Amino acid sequence: MSNPEIRFIRNVEIDRSKWDQCISGSPFGIVYAWSWYLDRICTHWDALIWGDYLYVMPLVNNRKFGIRYIYQPFFTQQLGVFSKLNIEPEITDQFLDAIPDQFRLTDMNLNLGNSFQTFQFSYHHNTTYHLKLQSDITEIRTAYNSNTRRNIQKAIQQKIRISPVNDINQFIRFTSENLKSKSPEIKTGHYSALEKVIRHALANHSGELLGAWDFENNLVASVFFVKSNQTVIYLAASSSQSGTEKSAMFLLIDSFISQNTGKSLTLDFEGSNIPGIARFYKGFGALPQTYYSLHQNRLPKLLRIFKK
């Protein structure tokens, strides 16, 4: 299935203007695949490119113990193959077949527009949740379930106030502090990369930091939203214990939705496979969307036991 049109291109040789034109025109283009985002969220990425950027696939990669591997970086839900054209399963297969042999391990998430037929990779399904914002707020709120409505009212009764977070460092400190027990795998370096993404997005009017504050003006919940390709992603969010008790995140999301209704936008909640979190997103009327995670281990058999 080798395709001579697909070339492995090292990072320094990638034409970022042509790359971003491809992502911009893709029906399933998403912020994670833009060059500015990849340059900030990961240490290094290369690419597979078909022809003159007709189809592209980012390969986020690193080296450990002398072994090169492809991985899915934190705060990057989907990558895979992108194009202005329809991406048939055979095309995805050809890109996967073209991953250079130097990469002995591969863990990657495809995007919503990618399906495949190859048996070279093991895979599992993931779910994200989308809410279309084209309708007015009254119509959108009719799809909220009773639990969501009840929690929004609870936050209002607790005098929760929603307004921008103007201090990026405050947001990063708050997020890392409140996620350290839930997501200990996210390290300081990952938050530093997220901070770079936030600074770029805010400077280019493609991101928004919102906070929920209690009656004593304490930050109790916060979210970073980032926008591209008519999609707004609920990228990084957390609540303090007080914020959880006061249902602050319910009001925060409802406030964001109400500010953006009537626009040609889709709110992507970015997950989750965890039932309780999925129920939270579904409570706003968001609908499930499926994408795939792929895994391949080409290590010699004696080394595979060291890879969990």
C-alpha cells in the first residue's frame, strides 16, 4: 500500500503557510493541527505530506532510551489526516503505512473525519461531545436536562459571578492546583506548553479565559476556550472544592453558551469516556461524536515487556 506521493517531512522543512491552508480548508480541521498550536504544545513534530499539501498528517514524536516514538500530547485530543478533500479509509491506511520505521511505538488519536481498514494497529473508540450554537439561547436551554437546570439555579443562588480571568498565571496556577489529584500525569512542562498556547490564542483573538467567582471574589472555577474552524473547544477547565459544591461550572458553561448562541459555531466539550463526565456534557444537550485511538508496537519482542 506504499504511496510514493506521501513524503516524510522534517519539522524545519514544513511550509507552514501551505500546512495551515490545508488545515483551514479541512471539513474536520481543528485547532490542534494548526502549526502554531503544534509548535507550542509539544517539544517536536514532523509530518507526512501527500503531494503539495493535498493531505497532511502531523507526527508528534520524541525519543526515550534511544527509541523514537509517536505520541498524543496533552491538551491535544485529535490529530490524524487532514485535507480539503474527502478522506477515504484507504487514504488513512496509506498514511499509517507510510509512518517511518524509525518510530518503534505509535500512540495517536485520529480526527472525526478519519476511518481506517488496516489491521496493523490496535484501536479503541473515544467519544467527544458537540453542541451546535446556531439556535437562540431559549431553544438551546430547552435541551438541558433537569439536573443541569437545577445546578445552574444553585450557582445563581450561591451568588456565583462569571467574568474573564485577566491573569494567565492565575489561571495556570488554579488549574494545576485543582487538577493535580485528578490528573497527576499532567506535569509542570505540560502546563508551560498550555500557557504558550493560551498567550498566543488570546493575542490573536482566538481564545477566551472565563472564571466563576464567589461572593467573596474568590476564583472557584475556570475554563480556557480556544476557537478555530467554526469550533470552540472547552480545552482546559477545573473547579475548586468550593466551586464544585456551588455548581459554579454549570453556570460558567451556560454563560459562555448564552454569549455565543446564534453563531455558526460548535462547542466541543473534548470528551469524555468517563461516564460521569459524559453525563455532565450531555446535560447541556451535547451529542456524542466518535473518533479512534490507534496503537502500534514495533519493538523487538524482548523489549515489549518494558512498554506498558
